[in-house]
Amino acid sequence: NSLLKCISKSTAEHPKTISAILHAQFVNNDSYTQVLRSLIRNRRFNTSATHKPTIIITPTRESHVSAAITCSKSLGRLLKIRSGGHDYDGLSYVSHVPFFMLDLFNFRSIDVDIATETAWVQSGAMLGELYYRIWEKSNLHGFPAGVCPTVGVGGHLSGGGYGNLLRKYGLSVDHIIDARIVDVQGRVLDRESMGEDLFWAIRGGGGGSFGVILSFKVRLVRVPAKVTVFRVDKSRDLEENMTEAVHKWLKIADKLDNNLFIRLHLQPVSSRGGKTVRASFIAEYLGDADSLVSILDKDFPELGLTRANCTEMRWIESVSYWHQYTFGTPNEMLLDRNLGGTVDFLKRKSDYIRTPISKRGLESLWEKMLETGEIGLVLNPYGGRMSEIAASDTPMPHRAGNICKIQYQANWTKESSEKEAQNINGIRELYKFMKQFVSKSPRGAYLNYRDVDIGINHHGENSYKEGKVYGRKYFMDNFDRLVKVKTAVDPDNFFRNEQSIPTLPS
Ligand code: FDA
């Protein structure tokens, strides 16, 4: 009732209208449960033990967002912000202290302007919707962002954002040219009124620390009429020179033609003899199959790529291909918010590799992967455009000098505490083992691969110190600039979560 009255007063809208955007636990349970669950992308945080918001606010106007902020503040409640709900550790919709949640799913309009090669996209839109709306207007334009169509624009673009156009065009944040944000005083600001420091901070410094981002204006990028994709699998037990090929990949993946992105997915799998490790090389090339084959004949003959492995398609079709590695999925799939409704239990971690791992090192890694169970590693190559952008241009500092970023993946489909413990222990053990091969001082991590294992903040008197532990891993030398911006725009630390940017100690 207090929240209802406050929002109604501050927006000058009738309480009945406002009650339609409030969903309270135990009051209107049906809509509450439906809204809460609809965007949970990690089933670990959809159990009876999960700490849930007391009230979910689903604004339909900017004034609702402003009122949600000022009213949560005056009622002394934490406000969590959710756009697409893909945070790997659920920080947009879980908290151990009582909280309200602002869910931006109604804010999802997309306005593409091909004449200026730009688009305004609201935070609650999904990446798939953005790609689809661009394609509706031009099949020669795209946007460099994640490969999963259901990822939300709000969290993804404020946390970095990478996909298979990374080597050619860099990160999503490298293409943001304006934004609209609601600050802690409830003011709606654009690039000009927020100033360059705050505008810098929200392009990779993470959502949830500085305000509620309503929308971003992005620069589109050009894609050719035809792109080529392939997937080549090699298995350790089948005499397929897998170790040779992985070793070579580590030497050249960041140096290949910028139009080429070859992801390497390493996964323990069942085999006739028991268990083995499989290496899948999955690629997107901005060009035709013949030129791709000739590049790899020269630079990566160990892969053994042939024309028969390659499929040419339009860029938009490759977006669907990357989601499931199957051809011919209708592009309308990109508008499906549920993607068949499959949601797994997940845990993710990240690392960066700066020097190639020796063949002996790789052999020891295969043994460790077999020992730790079902944990997969996804290696995404850097180089290209990533090496040309200075580490301080945006808060995301991991640029030149990195061969690739690793995502550690644990997925399971059935609720079981035993399985959960096995997977969480397995992923932590593999991460520990990998210490010898990855970046050091600090050991880097990618913010959008949220991992609360690397440190959390209790927002007490040690807040800066605690923030520095995870902050240096995510942002390296950019951490202190982020702290300065945070202290200037939100000195009382209203916008906070378990890994947000702290203010400077007073
Ligand atoms: P969510 O709504 O959970 O928000 C994430 C964080 O941002 C939270 O802290 C939240 O409070 C904050 N936030 C969200 N909206 C905000 C807003 N409007 N204003 C202020 N703060 C806001 N990443 C990648 O780079 N490339 C990839 O290919 C993929 N693929 C991928 C697939 C799948 C299945 C998952 C689950 C995740 C990925 N990711 C990824 C990671 C993804 O980029 C990351 O989780 C993003 O933060 C998700 O953004 P959402 O808006 O969906 O998340």
C-alpha cells in the first residue's frame, strides 16, 4: 500500500492504474509468479528456497521508473533491475535482503534507421528482436552482440556484450552512441545531460550500479550478403590430431583474418571406450566458402576444413544457426521469448588466456576434464578489432594481448542437490587447475559471465575493499574511475547488488 500510494502520488496517476503495474507476493500471486518466472534463465534460482522480491514493478512509462526509484528509496527498500534475466548468478532477481524488483519487459521498442545506420533499442528488448528488426530493414546490416537471442539488451549492453562479430567489430559497447537513463533522483538523462563520465561507465561498467538504463542508441555495422558457417568436431580417442589442432588454434585464432571467428568448444563426452574429450571448432566467416577454405588451407591445415563442411547463408540466418547449430530455422524464432521454454540449471566462470598452452599442458587438461565430470570450456578468440581499442576506452579492459576468453560451463537439467554439488565443485576445481595457464595479477574475468565466487560486496564499511576484489578482475585499472563516477552520481549507494561498483570510502 505504501508503494502504491507513493507511486500514484509521484506520477499523479490513479491508484487503480498503478496497481496494474505492481505484483505482490501473496497478494496477486498469479501475476507475481508468472512475471517472476517468465525471465528466470537459471533454474538454480527458481526454487522454493530462492529469496524472491516482495513486489515486482512492471513500468509502462518512464515516469513509473522514476517513481519506482524515488519511492523504493523513501521506503528504504533495495531495488533490483531486470531486463532479460540472463544474469548467470541471478543478481537481477535474487537478494538475501528484502527487495523490490523493477522488471523492464514492457520497455522493448526498437527503432532502426538505415539512413543513419543507427537504432534506438529499449532495455527490455532481446538481442534476437534487435537482430530481426535490423534484418527487416536491411540484410546488409547487423549488430555485434551475443549469440543467444533471448539475452536482454539492458544487462548485455551495460556489461560489455560480445558475439561472433567480435574480431571484426569489437564489443557491443564499442557501438553505443547515446543512452537514456533514470538516475537516483528520478531524472531522465541522455548522453548530453548525463555527461561523458557516466556515459563511459554504463558502457561496460555493469547495469545496476549507476541508474536504470531505459534505452541505448547503437551504431549498426555492415555485414556481407553472404556469410559462411562451419562446425568441425575432433575427438581425442579417434586419432583426429585433436591436441595438435587445439594447440595450433591457440597460436593463431587471434591472428587470423578479422572476418573470421572460430570458437572452440571443449567438452567431455561419452565414447565407445567410456569417456573422452571432444573439440568442436564452430565458425562464422564474413565472406564466401571458397575464400574461407583457402584461408584455412594456408593458416590452419590441421583443421582439415573442406568445402563440404561449409554452409553459406545470410547473416540473419547465421544468428539462428549459432543458437542451435542447425540450418533452416525460421528467422521468426528470434522473436520467441521462451525459445521452447527450455531452462537449465547453470554455473559459469571465466578466464583469459594470454599465452598458448603447450601440448603437454593440453594433455593434462584433457585428463583433468575427464576427472572433473561434465564441465565444458568455450574458448572465444580475441585479436582483430579488440586489439585496436584501448583498455581504457570503455570499462571493459580485456583487449590487446589476449588470445581468447574462456567460459567454464556446467549445465544440468534435473533438480538434484547431489548433481548441483558435483557440478559446482567440478567447475571450481577445473578453474583452480587452469590457474597455471591463464591471466594473472589480476586473474581477469568477464562481467557478463557473472561469477559470485570471485567476491561479493556486503556494502558495509569494507565496501570499497570488497569491491576491489572482484572489480579489479572485471575492470582492472578502470575500477577506480568507475568508483569515482559511482561516488559522484550515487553517493548513498542506492543502486547496488552483490557485485556492484562501491563508492569511495568517506
Ligand atoms: P539481467 O536482466 O539478469 O541483468 C543483468 C545485470 O544487469 C543485473 O545486474 C541487472 O540488475 C542489470 N541490469 C539489467 N537491466 C538493466 C537496466 N535496464 N538498467 C540497469 N541495470 C540493468 N554474454 C555475451 O557477452 N555473449 C553471449 O553470447 C552471451 N550468451 C548468453 C547466453 C545465455 C543463455 C545466458 C544466460 C547468458 C549469456 N550471456 C552472453 C551473458 C549475458 O550477456 C549477461 O548475463 C547479461 O548481463 C544479460 O543481460 P540481461 O538483461 O538478460 O540480464
